[in-house]
Amino acid sequence: MKTLIPLFLAAACAVSAQAKLITKTVEYQQGGTTLEGYLAYDDALSGPRPGVLVVHQWMGLTDYEQNRAVMLAHLGYVAFCADIYGKGIRPQSIQEAGTEATKYKTNRTLLRLRVNAGLEELKKCGPVDTKRIAAIGYCFGGTTVIELARSGAELNGIVSFHGGLDSPTPADGKTIKCKVLVCHGADDPFEKPEDLAAFEKEMRDAGVDWRLIKYGGAVHSFTQPMADGSLPGAKYNARADKRSWADMMSFFTEIFN
């Protein structure tokens, strides 16, 4: 699936003549399953730098996540796109994506194992400062990075973009060790009010350092240019995309300094 980076974000990818961007696919394992991620970083920079784990939406790892990783690499981060589904498993329809995503949403233990495997792979990358790690995710990936935090993973922060915000095991909030940023479409029809309320209660009860930002006029998938509205309730919103990226960058400044 080919996607285009919005112009305002493409500008962030302007690189000096000295930059040497490294991008490559990386095979790794979890529980006997072969996974295939994607790594991006600027080899012209010296010394360790923060790492960012990127988790895909329900269609699996696509050009969209790879483009986001490249954008982060141009900004000086080491970015690694995790593969939750497994090598070669890339849904080709909404129906297939729903089936695949449901396997993990109904098995949060497996979901946590898969995303933690991606986190460990990121930490193996030579330029990464393992004391400065964040994870971001889109839709299905937004749910996944919240589960990563709930697993008690050692990282500085997570950012969920239009992710599912249910709270299946509220007590798990007490295992969260990092800061949490949720970027949410104010008009997302897929988010049940009771789920949103349960998520907020979990964060409060656990004393998590969290924030929830709602973007007016935005529905589900507001950061994804390929969301053209053909799936009702899921549509790209350039304004919310730009603002949420800026909010993420501000969050990174806080957690990495």
C-alpha cells in the first residue's frame, strides 16, 4: 500500500547533504513466529540517540508506518516499526484486517508479547540510547502501545494516535511506569463513551502521568492519508494530523530531556 506523506510533514524530512539515512527490513522472532520489522536512522549522527518504536494500524506494517519511521530518523531518532502480525501477514481488505486485529485484541497477553519483542529489537540497534525510548502507534497500534505500557515495559513514554481506549483489566494501570499521551479524534464514532470513561478512570486510579488531547472535527484514522472516508467514521484530517504530530514532538522534548 503506497501512501504519501503530507506536505507539511515532508518538509520535516529535508536532510543535509551529509546525512546518511539507513533503512532496512529486520527479521526477528517471538515464540517461534518470524516477524519482519523496519529500521530507520541517520548514520551521519554520532553517539546514542532516543529510540522510537512505531506500531502499525490494523492493515499491518505498510509504507505508512515506514514513512513515519523515516520522518523520525530525519529528526534524529532511531525508529523501528514493529510487526505484530508476523512476516508476510498483511491484510488486503477491511474484513481480513478486522479478523487479524481481533486475534490480538482478544488475546492481550499475546499482543503484549509481540510488542515487547519489537521493543527489545529496537533496543539492540547500535545507535539507540536504551535509557530514552518511546513507543507510538496508530489505531490498532495505538491500542498496542497502551498495552505495552500496561505490561510494565521500561520506557519513557507512549503516544496513542486514534487508538482503542478500552480498559479490559483496570488494575493493569498500576504497572505503567511511563508517561502517556493519547491523541484522540473528538468525533471518533468508534470510541464508546463508556470505554473512554473507563480508560480515564484507570489512569486516575493508578496515578499515571497521562494526558488526553481531543482534536475537534477529527474522526478515526485522522493521521492516515489513505483513510478517504470509504469506511464510514474513518477519514484523514490534515489539521489534526499536523497538530497531533506537533503535540507528540513536544511530548518527546519533555520525556527525553
